[in-house]
Amino acid sequence: MSSQPLTNRMSPEDLEAIKQAKHHMENIGFVMKGLNKLGNSLDSTIKKIPAKQQLWLQKQVNKSLTLVVKSNLVTMQNGKTFKKPSNKTYKALVTTTGALSGVLGSTTGIGTAIFASELAVSTKFMMRSILDIARSHGENLQDFETQMACMQVFALGGKSKDDDGLETSYYTMRLALNSAAKGASAYVAKNGVQGLNKMLIASSNPLMKLIGIIAGRFSIQVSEKFVAQAIPVLGAVGGGTINFVFLNHFQTVAEAHFKMRSLERKYGNELVISTYNNLKI
């Protein structure tokens, strides 16, 4: 199919928005690549993380994401309004926790404990930021499907070590995540949001399966962050910089993701997906 008829049906501004979104989604690379300026060779170092430590990191990622889902479900269940994140509090927490982990080193005894706490806090506040970005693009935060779209950002902003060119396609990954989310959505349609709390208790259910898929991709970026903060010599400034880069990356992905969703509502999925696939970046 020629891309010319497709471009004629969209405004130049929306075409440029899709092009920018594709640039961000298809050229993710390492979240921490900019930190190489600090003297870290992350790619080779990550491969040297012991299996036991990799398992620990995976467990911390799953725990952090599950806590985020639980927190959001409580808000939805009680009919509360999702508050906009406090920029001052957010920046203070990011700077403080990053500084502590940077000074002590993430692989030291105390440093490892701080890293785990920091990951839980940063994931929580990152999710709040993602929710706010979703809201700015016209999403209804009380809708369970929107909540799942926000969770997808953690997977869309990461890579699996087994990825190839096809698997890292934005829409290919979204299709896989949507397929995994169908079971949870069907459960909500039948039992309401209240019933999801039971799903978070059992380890084998559609929602926990989806969290596992997301965690598998998110953990690659967490590993990069862990390695970058492993060297105490980076100090407080380095630790704060690492957190800034880490969180800014996922905010960028969220902006692209929810812009695409807003254009899908405006033009329809078929046209937007076709335009995305045909555009050159």
C-alpha cells in the first residue's frame, strides 16, 4: 500500500507527531547510554551480574510493579481522583534516593537495601507521572484499560535480551501486551475492580501474568540502573543523574505512547497503524 494516500488524510502536525513517536519507540537502545560519559561500560558489565543477583533484581521489579497496581486499584475502587504528581516531592525523592545509592554503591550491603527501596519509590512516582501524561492526552484514569495502557509503558520503554528487529516493533509489542491483558479485562468486566485484589494474591492469573511480561522487559533497564549505581565513586551527583536519565526516558516513552493512542481515537486504528508502519525515520 502506498503511503501517499495515508498522508493526505492526516494533518501535517499529526504526521510529524507519529514520526516523532516512531523515532522514540523504535530507537530505544540502552536507557543509560548517555551515562557512558561518566565512564561506565554498561553493556559488558550487565552480562557479568551473577545469576543470583539477577533473580533478586527480577523479584524487586515484580514487587515494585505489583505495589503500583495495588495502589492504583485502591484509588479506583474507592472512586478517588488520581492526583497530579507533586513535582517538588518527586524531584526531592529522586535526588535523595539516587544520591544515597550513588554514594554507597548499589551492590554494597546497605546500598542494595537502599536500591530496592529506591526502585519501589521511583516506580511509584514514575507511574504517577505516566498517569498524568495519559490524562493530558485525554485518557480516563478511572478506566481499567487505561490503567493497563499506563503499565505497558514500563515494557514499551524496555528491551528483552532476546529481542530482534521484529520483536521490538512498537505495535508488535502492544499487540502481545494487549493479548495478555484480555484475561484481566474480562475478569474486571465480570467482577468489577473490587475482584482484582484477589487476582494480586494468587501467582497464576491473567493480571499477574501481564505484570510478569512487563517486569521481564523493565528489568533490563533496572539492571542498567543497578550497574550504573554500583560504583560508589559516582557519588551523590552521579546517583541523581542516573535517576534523572532513568525516569526521563520512561516519561518520553509515555508521551509517545499516549500520543499514538489519542491519534488512534481521532483517525481510527487502521489508518494510524498503517501510517506508522509506512513512515521512514
